[in-house]
Amino acid sequence: MPGGGFVRLPGGSVVVALTLPRPLLKGSVAGGIAGGIAGGIAGGTEGGNVRVLVHAVNRARALTRLRNLGLRAVYLRGNAEPPSPDEITAVLHHPDGLLWRSAPDRAAELWHPIRALLG
């Protein structure tokens, strides 16, 4: 089960952080090459996990934003891995409020907009 968590901000909105498996390439054969579009962008290996950050009005809206992008089986159960202060700052300063980075974190890797992961 993917890890994740949330933080409620003073203004009432929330930042949700989820660690998810990297999406498959569209049109790939089942059991074929995993790694998704972001493998080359992030310099990561095939497969692996990504850390996704979402800024929204509430937790339900944050998960709905991800589901609307095609990540259908995304759930937040518990608060085991809440976003760090650096992750909160990154998502609050991005105009879309949706970012991702390879997990586990690489010190040199920057946050990417979600459309770079999903194409």
C-alpha cells in the first residue's frame, strides 16, 4: 500500500503527499516495461516510486484531482508519511499545486509538474 499523509494549513487548505508506484507507459503490454514517461525526465530507473504533492481545499479534493488525471486507485489511509516543510513550500509556490519527484528522494532532483509524469 502506498504511503502518504497530509498537513492542514492555517488557512484551512491541505497539502497531501503520497508515495505511489510510477505509472506505466500508455500502450505498454501487461508485464512489459514499467517506468513511465518520467523515467528519462527524472533520470530514474524503470519502475520505482514517485512522491506526489497536491495542494487542495480538503483531502477529498486533493485525491479527486489525482483521480481526474488518471490515477484512479489513489487512497489516503492514515497519516504515516506527512509532507515535510520543504515539500509544503514547494507545492505552495507552484501555480498548479501538483508536483512529483522520484522516491526515495534524491538531493539533486528538483520537483516536476505533474504533466511531465503523465504526459
